[in-house]
Amino acid sequence: MRLTSSIARGWLLLASVGLSGGLRGAAAQENPDCLACHGDRSLSMKRGGKTVPLFVDEKKFGASIHASLSCVGCHADLQGKELPHGSPLAKVDCGSCHTQQQKEHAESLHGRAIARGDELAPRCPDCHGDHDILPVKNPRSAVAPQRIPWVCGKCHQEGTPVQRQRVIHEDHILTNYSESIHGEALLKKGLTVAATCVSCHTAHTILRHTDPRSSINRKNIAATCTKCHSQIEAVHRKIIRGELWEKQANSLPACVDCHQPHKARRVFYDQGMADADCMKCHGDPGVRASKGGRTLFVNLEEIRGSRHVRTACSQCHSEVNASRVRPCETITKKVDCTSCHADIGALYQKSTHGMLVAKSDPNAPVCNECHGTHGVLGKRDPASPTFPTNIPDLCARCHREGRKAAVRYTGTEHDIIERYQESIHGKGLLKSGLTVTATCTDCHTAHSVLPISSPESSVNPKNVPATCGRCHHGIEEMFNASVHVTQAGKTDKRLPVCNDCHSAHTIRRADTEGFKLTIMAQCGKCHEEISKTYFDTYHGKVSQLGYTKTAKCYDCHGAHDIRAIGDPKSHLSRENVVATCQKCHPGATRRFAGYLTHATHHDPQKYPFLFYTFWGMTGLLIGTFVVGGLHTILWLPRAIQMRRRFRRKNGTSRPGGEA
Amino acid sequence: MTPDEAVHRMEPPAQSGQPEKQYLRFSRLNRILHVVMIVSFMSLALTGMTLKFSYTAWAAILSRLLGGYETAGYIHRMAAVLMVTIFILHINDLARRKRREYGSWKALLTGPDTMLPTKRDLKEFVGSLRWFLGMGPRPRYGRWTYWEKFDYFAVFWGICVIGSTGLMLWFPEFFTLLLPGWTINVATIIHSDEALLAVGFIFTVHFFNTHLRPEKFPMDIVVFSGRMPVGEFREDKPAEYEALVNAGTLDEHLVDPYPPIVIRTIRAFAWTALALGFSIVVWIIYAMLFAYR
């Protein structure tokens, strides 16, 4: 009913406009023309079942920054249209004037969400308002600094649809911010220069922190923070060498590594949280936890010798609250090393160890089980448990047979510690003290330890050559050109990698007798027939007796550079075969090389000469034995008879006895 | 019966303090050659079989005992050289005897003591079969029976076949200047199978003929001592005995027996060779039946 009455009035208005504005043309639409209807507080319409007010407060509009604009300047689709107009109207395009901001917003997270049709994505008026937009400098503006947290917080606080339904990694953003040093300054102390959401995230170019263009990208954080905290490096010189700020900004910790976003508080370092304060209690050897009674004593000497000598207690024990008498009583969580060692933490979380920790498995090792706590040392320090010569013992703590990791293990490798110690790597490391020798972590990695079945594992068959090749690079190059690699994809058989021949933990020197002998069995695992026929030849028979001087598989075929016989680079190609024989038989000729090194006398098609020779000889053998044997067996009864006769005759078995 | 008892039985009953004369069947050279041949043959068999049956555990052990495959190889080749030397010495002896006793090869090869097979051997073979089957008396064998002649020529054949292929395997680089490479594979098969035949035959059939024949059990040492009691000679080779008696030349072939110490030494050697030979047979049977691949 109201609408109808408004329309009636509209018609009146239109008539008056037509009269008064005749000079400017019939279509001219002045603001009062619009307000004739929209100035009515009760003007509203139903849209999608909801009542939408259509009232425009002339006073507020008059005070807004857009007061000088005409209605149709923004509601451009009404230009030249007859009033009253139909509905719905097109959305106002702020970008027609605010081109730059519109562009930034369109590229931002918010803009892209709109483009996707995300209903929760904010448009201009959601932050800025509509007809009542005030200049930013005006304290009553919707986007005045002190109101920004609430503008953003409309969506970004606990319980909102955005926080619940969209992927937002930070939690309690508004709460944390309001308690942070920035929030406190802005909200409690009214410092409008304090950083608000948009100071760090920007107003319109809001991007994910992983986007390199983002103001909160790791690379850009320092620049973002130093917009306000200029010369902050002077403060940090104690921790970070000054020139690095310019030269190697990448290798530096980003501000947020220490000053967590949204929680930034200055109490971190200087507000009475010196290590000395902690040591007041923890320096006493008798200090114990009230629960469980474990010792809480911290040996300062230990820290002084450690890698973290320059790290303050509160940098790791980060939840301390300096305003408390016992600053540490606010601590609820264990030390999180990844707040500094983020990259390693990411690797660790993907590893078997990390995944077990995520499942709260009691057997899973966390950082300090390998690295220690206050006395943490670098891996180059011989006293460190992560120094190469100490690593086998370190891993053995859990992986020795019978220990907690070994008992859960269901694979085929056993006694790995003992076997490793006997292996060439183990001897090199532990007996010869070669710290460059492969230890557990060289093959399994330190933090990305994964089972062999995982495609990302360094010891997955796919990755083994590269893993071994990190040290044995030349071998890897040869191997990659060999038939065992180039056949990949052309055969359905599983091709061998390093450990199939060399084993995993029992790796021996390749020039030891034992290795030379077992290698034939290793080749024979796949090359069954050909290895059998090898053992039918002189080379194979001597090898089988346990001697290594005769030719074994790799003496002719090569070890890592095995190629198809047809490949000109093969040791057995037409070009190379004589030279290969000459390695042992200096007088070898091409004819000599015609010796059948894998001959079998069981194949009449392939080797008729051998087949018929063998059966000819076997026939001769059987024939001779049949005749000789029959002759002997037939003779036997007569011979026994003769013996008895001699015995009867003269009491002796021998014919000579009678004389 | 212990060897000692056997020795005592060997002793002819004392007659006026003089030991009874014995028939001399083998010359000193032939006896020495046979002993050396045993040494050579045993060495060849032991060292060769370790390779042929390399897939058995005890081939590996034996190879170690023999000083490794290289030392075993040296032993094998030296023993082969020895064998060929024996062969040459024997041929040389034949040539000497041709000169001294027969005057011509024809006389030697066609005389009554010839090693060549004759019509009479065929008759004796048929006669033997009849005797075995109870269809006739024991043939009256002469100086060399047909099985002795077979053993004798088996050595000729073996030395030629095994010796020639062995040379090829010893000097493959030289032989492949003339022959294709696969002939070495063929030579390997022939060498090894012919050797198996020789070893198998000698350690079973030949051993039976000389040791295990009940009337000779446990062993006949005539090939080492060269002597056999006249009574035994008469029973075993009646034709030869009668020929000598008729010609009146038996006494020329009678000699004094060896003293017991020599007999004991001979027996110790013979027992060793016998044991070794049987061990090899057992090993071969084991390898062929249970470990063959």
C-alpha cells in the first residue's frame, strides 16, 4: 500500500520536475527528484522475502564525501530513465571513479571471492557504507583507524560464517589483536597511528601470505613492518648482524617468526623478561615441578655452550607473561621449535616421525629427543648427538633390535645397527672416523624420514640412485645410462637399484671376496636362466667353488654401466668384446671371444653342437657302464663259487695257498 | 680278514727255510709305471672332479684342501704331463722290447702275448658268458684276458681324448687361432664326460676285476709286486701256465718273493688308493643323484 502511495506521489513529482527542469531536457534527474521518494523513511520493498529499506537520509548524504554528486552519478543505470524507476537496480560501480582501488580489490582475495560468486565476500559498501561514506580522516568514518578492527572483525572473528566456513588459518584474530601491543595502543590508548588490520594487510590488496605480492608474504613482511618500525634493525643488532638486513634478507627470520602476527607484544624481549629473571628460580638445582616433581633446573653453563646461547628463554618459552609475578605460569604449551625452524618443521611434519607425533603416538620422537634441550649443539660439534659419528647410536636408541621403533617395524631389514656398523659405511665412520661417510641420516634424511613405500622417501626405489648419487655421483651417472634405468617403462619387470645388489645396511667393499661372490647370486635373482648357464662354464664353476679370480657377471657386462649387447658402448658389443676378454686373456682374438660363456648343453636349437656332444658322451658312458656292469654282475656268482672251492680245497681262499 | 692275516697267508709254507719261488707277471718298469699312473690318475680325478661337481659342498671343501683352484689347476696339469710321460715311456718300452725280444712290430703285435684283440679273445668272451650262466667251464685264460686288453686300450683312448681336449682347455688362446670359440665348449663337455667315464669305470669295474673279485678279495697286489704264487697263476691263467710248462721255460719266470715289509708297504699304498677311489665314486654318485642341477 505504501508503495502505491509513493508511486502516486512520484507521478506528482515527475510532473513538477517536467515543469521546472524543462530547459535541461525531459530526462534530467536532480537529487531532490530522487529524494522525493527516497526521502520517505517508510519507503521499502520486498526482495527475496526480506524487507529492504529504500530510505536515503538526505542529511547524512549531505554530510558525506559524495554530497556533491548526483544520485544517478553512482546509480548510472538510472541515467535518462523515467522516474519512478523499476527494480532491481544494477549494483553501483565504485570503480567508475575509484578505478585504482577497484582494480586492487578485484585482484585481492576478496575480489576474487566475489568473482567466484562467494556470497560472503565483502563489496565496497560492506566496509565503507553507502550513502553515508565519510572521509577516512573523519574519526566517524567507517574505516577510520580505530574502527578498522571492527570493520574487519565483522567477518574475521570467532563464530562468524567467514571464520567457520572459509579457510582462515589464524584463530581469535580480533581477540588476539585487541590484546596485542598494536591493539592495546589503538583501542585502549586511542593512538590512531597504531597499526590496524589494513596497516599490515593493506586496505584493498589483501592477499594470501603465500602470494609473493602480498604485504604479509615472508619476503615483504620486513618492509611492511618497517613502514612504521623504521630502523628496527638497530634494536635487533644484538641478535641479527646488521649487514644481513641488506644483503641476505631472505636468510633472516621474518618479523613474524618472533612477533607472532596478531599477538605482537613488546614484552618479548625487553619488558623485564631477561634470562636472569627466569634463572632466579630455574637456577636453583632444587626447583621441581609442582606436578610430578620433575626437576625444572636449568643449567646455565649448558646453555652457554649451546647453539642457542644468544636465544632468550622467552623466545622459545613464548607464552610467558611479564606482568605476572611468575611470568611462566601462563605457559600452556611445550616449546615449539618450528616458530624459528619453520622449514625443518614442515619437513618433519610430513615424515613418519612427525606423523606419529600428530597422532600423539607415545613412541614418536620430537625435536628434543634427538637434538637435546638447553644444551642443543650444532651437527658440526663432535659432542652433539647429531654429529655424524654419533648418529648411529642416536638412531639406535629406538631402532636397535628390540627397541621401541624396531618392534613396530614389519619390513625385512633387521639388526640394522649391527649390520651398519659392519658395513663399509659403518667402518668408514666408526673405525676410520671419516665424518663424510654415509650415516643413517645421509640416506634416510634427518627430518624427512619416510618408509621405503612412500614415493617421497629418499629410500624409495625410485629415489635410491639419487640418494646414493649424492656421494657416489659418478656411479649414478653411469647407472642412469645403463640398461637397468633405460629399460624403465619398456619392461614390466622391477628393475634393480643400488640396494638390490649392494644391500641397504650390509654394504660391503666391492673388492672383497664375499661381495664378489654374492653379486652373482644378486644378478641371478632376476637373470635366473642366464646365471644357471653361467655356472655350467669354467668361469662359473670356479666362482661356485668360492674363488673370485675367474670372470663374474660384472667382469664382462660391467657393474653400473651395463648396457644392451647391441649398444656400441656395451662392454660386449662387437667393438669391445675382444678387449673385454683381453682383460684376463691377453692373447684373446675375435675367434676366442666366440667362446660361449653362457653355454648349456640342454638346448638343441640354440647349441646343437653342445647338445649332441653331451648326449653322445652320455650315451658312451651309459653304454660302457651297462656292458661293464653286466659283465661284473654276471661274473660275481662264479667268482664266489671259485672262492668257496679254494677254501674247501686248502683252507685258504686263495688259489696260491695250496702250493 | 685283516691285511696282516692276509700277509701271513701269502707266505708260502716254509720249505727247508727257502721261500717258494713266485711267478713274475709284470716287469719292474711296468710296475713302476702303474704306481706312478695311480698317483697321476688320482690327482687328476680329485682336482678335476672339484670343478665338475663344483655345485656340491664338498667340492668346495676339497678344493680348499687342495690349495685352491689355482693350485689344483697346477696339480691337474702336472699330473697330466706325468700321465703323458708314462704313456711315452710305455711306448718307448714297447719299442725297446720289440728290438730285443721280437725283432719286428709284427712279431710283437701278432705273437701269443699280444695286447691286440684276437679271435681267441672273442671265443673267451663267449666262453666267459657261458661260464657265468652255468653253461660251460671257466675258459682257460692266457696271459692277457679280453677284459685286461679292454682296460689297456681304454687308457689309450682316454689319453687321446682327454689329453687332446685338455690341451685345448689349457691353451684356449692358441687353439682359437685355428678353431672357432665354441669348440672350447665342446672340448669342455668331452673332457669332463670322458673323465667321468674313466674315473667311474676304473673305480668300479677295474677295481672289481682286481680287488673285489671274491677269489682275489680284498686285493690282488700282483701289479705292484709283479709276483704271483705259482698255484694261483696256474688256476688263473691255465693256458699261459701250460704253455710255459710245455716250453720248459717256467723256471725262467720264477723269482724270490718280496720280504714282508715290502708287501706291507705295497698293501698300505694299495689300500690308500682303493679308499680314495671309492670315496670319489661315492661323491660322484651323491653329486649326480642328490645335488644335480
